Amino acid sequence: MKPADLEMAIKKKRAEMIKLGMEKGLSFHETIKCSQELDMLLNDYNLILIETEQTNPMDVYHEFLIFLQKSIFRSLHIGYNSIFPVLQYGN
């Protein structure tokens, strides 16, 4: 599969997983299965990136984890900055 095709599949699977998680819960079997399918797509995508040396594969995971954290905090109505406060420098 081409990187562009995988990127599209990842976006669709990510949206599906978030929808399932918000509607049925994060521990629902369909949500978990969708998450595992997303993991496989991300692994395939990272393998292609490593093979073609296009980018740092961890960037994809890092961006996804930040997105997932913000989505979860938003769904739980917890402020992201209350969990990860921004450091104030100066007075």
C-alpha cells in the first residue's frame, strides 16, 4: 500500500475509533478492536517510512498521542493545561 493510501486509511480508522470510544466507551470490544486495527495501520505506515527513510517514524506516534490525549481530556471535560500546565517564565 502507498503511504498516501495508508494516511487516508489511518485518518478514517482514527475517526472511527474516536466515534466508537465516545459513543460506546473506551473499553467496549469494538473500540478496542478498532484501536488494534489502527495500531496495525500505523505500524505498516512506520515500516514504509523506515524503508524509504522519509521521516522519523516516532513523529507519527507523538502527534497521535498528543491528539488522543487532547481528545480524551476534551471528552472528559478536563482542561489539558490543568494536567500539563504551561510553565510561566519571568515574574
